Amino acid sequence: MSEHIDVNAAFDPELRSAQASIDVDAAFNPELRAAQANFDAYILDRYTSGTGLPAEGAEANTPLTLPTDESRLGQFAVASEAVAKDTKTPDTSVVRPRAQSKIDRIGMVYNDIHDNQDWMIPPYAAEYHGTETTKLVKRLLSEEDAKSIRHLRLNYEDGHMYRQILHVGKRETGDFHPHYYFIDRTRTGVTRLYFVDAEHKVAKKNFIKPPIANLVGIEVPDKEDAVPQVAIIRCRVPKYSYKQKPEGMKPEELRTVIEQALDRNGGLPDRLSGSSERQMLFMIAANADSSRVQARYSSNKQIDHFAKGEKGSKALEGKVWVQAYVVATLIKLFSDPANARKVTK
């Protein structure tokens, strides 16, 4: 294993042609991290110079203006705009996510790079049954968010599903791609929201980006005293090929994956069962009675604690932070039904 890598080449477009690959292990092996001081300094400078990000420890109501020219953070541009305006109407409100520290953002970049690696076995998974799982539900979906979603449903016909599409990233950086958002009123007594983000084409154009899919499913019962259900999945998918396009990557097909997780009360969907489970990067699912948490870059103890609604690893806490943006964007988008389109089979 190499004792040093030139990670600058991974981020500097002028250097990419000079270095076709990097030894990712070196960036994550604790014994070698001391040799990466120059990498840390580079990342800190890159992510804090002129981005408008709030300082560490800033108040939660500080507007966030995330850089949209970075591959890693480009997907949050629309959500950032939504929460920056802190939109409120008589029916809906957007809960502003807390600010994230620079160190935590750096950790997310590390994990993103490491997601390129295959694992021989699935990550450790914790399943917990008990009323304490409601604490995890509230961490992933606040009571105010659930209330807003209950109001949203009044603008949409029962028996139908609606969709909106937003494009994020930039063509010149190779990370321009669509995000799909759904509101589902086809199930009696509940409203479901879905987020589908497939980055297999992004990975084709940007060798540092892993071929992954980010999926979020939220189910909010119409009854105000009923506990919602949340499922989050980040998994590896086949890299895009122009000659032989991978199957199962249409937004409706990926939506089915997260639908199954909700239908099974947090159980594994078919696509990630059996030997395919090792393609799981993260799964967080919680409802009134049970939770299931599976994650890379976390100890068994951290995963066990997180499944009970307690604080987990930085990797898991990062997913809570991302979830806040996804929820804010869903509420913001579907507060304007004029832009939603019915999904037809």
C-alpha cells in the first residue's frame, strides 16, 4: 500500500490527466492519516474560501449558501435556497437545518471517495424493536415537518401520485443530473413523499464520484397522533455504460426500491437482498415500533446507539443533516401544486 497520495490531483482539473487513479485506502487508513496533512489543508481551504458557509457553531437560523460548483455539494443547491428563504405559509413551513461544521463536511468528502470501493460483506446492521425508535423518527422528521406534510396532502387528489424534477450540478464539471421528487396519495390514510437521486451517469464522467443512488421515503399518516415512518438508503449501483445501459435505473424503478422499504416497515428491499446487500452503503429506517440501521464507516456500538435514537458516528450524523435538506426541499416543492405533474403508468 502506498504511504502517500497526491489527492490534489483528484480535485484539480488540471492535474487529473496526470493521475488516472488514486490509492483510496491511504486516505482512510488511520495509520496513514498523519501523512495527509497537506490534503486536509487543501480541503479546508477549498471548502471555506469564498463559499459563504456559516462559521462552525453558527446559529441554526443562519442562512446557508452552499457552493454549487463542487460536485459533492451541488446536490444541495436547491434545498439551500429553500431553507434560506425560510418559507412559511398558513399551511406549510420549512424547518431550517442546522449548520454543519467544516470538519464534518470534510468527513463526508472522505466517505464519498471511499464509497467507490467494493466490500466483500454487507456493513453491520442493527435492528431494534421498542418505543424508543420514535426518537429516531423525530430526528429524521420533525413534528413540524410532519404537520406540514399533512397540510400538503390537501392540495392533491386522492388516488394519484405527482412528480417534480430539479436538475442540479453543472455540465462543465460533469455532475449535472436530475433529482426526482414524488408525493403519493394512492394509499388510504397516509401521504408518502419520495426522493430519488441516481448518480451513475455522474460517476461515468467524474472518476472520483461513486456510482450510487440516494433514496428517501417518508410516510405520514393523516391522523395527527400516529407516528410517521422514514426510510433512507444510499447504495452502490452499476456505473453507466453507453453501450449497455444498466437495468433498473429509471426513476420509477428506483422509487420502487424505497417503496418496498416502507412497505416492509424498514425491511430490506428486493434489490438489496441476498448477495446484493453488500452494495448497501447506508440504510436508516424507523417507525413507531422498530428501526433498522446499517452503515459503513461506523462501529457496531455507534450503529446500535443510533438505532435507538441516540447520537451515532459522524457518518450517521451526516445523514441526518442531509435528510433535513431533502425534507425541506420536498415541502418547499410540493407547497406549489401548480408545478407538480401527475404520474401516469
